[in-house]
Amino acid sequence: MATILQSRAAQYTEPQRVKKAGLYPYFRVIESEQDAVVYIEGKKILMFGSNSYLGLTNHPKVKEGAIEAIRKYGTGCAGSRFLNGTLDIHIKLEEKLAKLVKKDRAIAFSTGFQSNLGAIPHVVGRNDFIILDEEDHASIIDGTRLSFAKVLKYRHNNMESLEKILTKCNTEVVKLIVIDGIFSMSGDIAKLDKIVELAKKYNASIMIDDAHGLGVIGEKGAGTASHFGLTGDVDIIMGTFSKSLASIGGFIAGSSELINLLEHTSRSLIFSASLPPASAGSAIAALDIMVNEPEHIEKLWDNTNYAIKLFNDYGIDIGNAETPIIPVYIRNNEKTFMISKLLMDNGVFVNPVISPAVPPEESLLRFSLMATHTHEHIDKAIESIYKNGKAIGVFE
């Protein structure tokens, strides 16, 4: 006899429904390196669903960085950073990150998700406020759920909505505004200049999740605060290694006092095994490439500007696209799955985003660019999006 737990799990059948319709787009198995072109079921596929913005996951120096780290340190640390799991390679990585984002110190976590889980609950207390953009990443939302602070949300990138919330908050407690630097689905940039003005007016603090900003905007890829020239006005900068830095892991950067607090209180740091040596080695190598070889970021932006113009020439709805993350709005869940399947059949990998991740009327294809794409790759992908979208009645 099935337990209540097993019965409840058996009631979740939405994936089976989509699979039966032949439209299931998840857990697609890639048989090659993560690059502009990948292989799936032996077929060559153009990859426009990756977060490897600088295209460094297959770079020889990055691979060698991982290999050399394994040769010296082995495959794991067998403990947390708090106890036996701190290596000198971790310190080297953290010093480079702190220098890049112009903060006193940085501390590395095993994933970007853990970075937010480990920081947010430990810098606010029971009587404090956390203020979120409604399109903030899931890791930020989950981080707030571990805190005792009151959580408030404002409309996406809407400064009137943010100020309305700030006016309601006690002036004598911590008010932490947590934002994505570049929003992971809509691809637009947070209005940090306006947010800083409001933070100063209402004595609030700012934390930026720069998972998608690091390596994309700012001086030498330093991210959103650098992009606006407002690094000194941002209290906490979070970033990941799994996007532009071609590895896995994450970090929090800030004042020496802030990092001292986190390294002695952050549960996802203290009670998790530390970043594997290979991940740290590859992140260091990618970071050095990013800082010393600006042509990668330049090529990424050349591709971005080229693609945005082409989408506009086709008359395709891409909202307020302004970064390498370009939302192609389909505005119907089923048709979003359909066009994703048709694109894959035509050799183009693009991720579908449907409700509940976004409202049904905002369902989209998340078209993401890499520095290693060519204009020919982009031409083929966007032409295929237009033709297949037109065939199912999405575009006129």
C-alpha cells in the first residue's frame, strides 16, 4: 500500500502530460563540451541556451587550471571551509575577486545558490526588512525564507513602487534592498543609479546578485556596480562562477566586517563541503582571461548588438532587451513548448520559460548569447525562430 507521501508524489503528472505530447524540453542530454555548438543524440546543435557568456568552458587555459589544481590538491577538500577545507587556492581566488569588484574581502561558497542562502539570513534580523524586486532569482527568495526579517516586494524595476515600500519601513532598522544586477529572464539591467538615490534617502542598504552581470558589464567584467560607477554605494556583491567564469561556485564580497560576520555565522558555508580544487582552479583561470583579454567581452557585446538588431528587423517581440539575455516573448505556454521543440528539430537549442516561472502571458524563449557565437550562428537561429514561430501563428 502506498504511503501518503508516495500518493502525493504520484499526483504530480504535468511532466508526463508534456512528454506524451512530445514537447518535453528539459534534461536534454548533451554529449560534448558546452560551447556555441554542441552534440545531442549525435546531431550538431547551435547552443543558445547556455550561461557561458564568455564561452570559456572549453578554453585550454581554463581546463589546464582545473587539471593543475587536481594534480596539486586532489579532487576534494573533505570538509568545510570553517574546519579543514580551506586551501591556499581558495584564498587566491577570493583575493582576485575582491580586487575585481573593489571590495575589502570576498568569501567563496560551493554554489551561487548557497551564496545567497548563506548571506541574506545572516545580515538581517527579526525586526529588519528585506526588499526585493519581484523578478529576483529563486535563490534570493529562498534566502529570505531562512531569515526572520519581513519581506516586501516591489514591481519590477519600478522606482515608484520601491519608494512606496521604503516609506513604510522603520528608519531605525536594517532595510536590505536585494536585486539582480542583470535579471536572468527579462535580461534587463537593474536601475542601480535610482536605487542608490532611494537607499540614501531612506537609509537602506543594497545587495546585488551579479550572477549574470559578472563578466558581462562593468570595467573588465566587474559587474553592475562597476557599470554604474557606484561600487562604494553597494554593501554586498554576490556573484557566481558557473556563468562567465566557466566553473561552479559563488562568492560574497563586501567590507572586512561583513565577511568576518558571514564566515563565522553562514550556515551554508560552515556546514557544506568547500569548493573543489578543480572548480577554484578553473575559476581563477577564467577570471584571469576575463581581466586580461578584453576581446571576449567585446565580442559578446558585438554579438548582442547584432542579435538585438536582427530580432527588431524581423519584428519579433523581445521586450526591453539590452544584454546577452534576450527574451523572445511567445506569450502562450503550449506554443512556447511547441516552438522550442521545432527549433531543436532544426538544430537550435533555446530554453523555454513558462509559468509558474513567469506569468502565462509572459512565457518566452530565453535566447542567450556567448562570445564564441558567430554572426552566421545568430542568423540561422533567429531565422529559425521567425519561421517556426510564424508556422504556429506566434508571429505575423
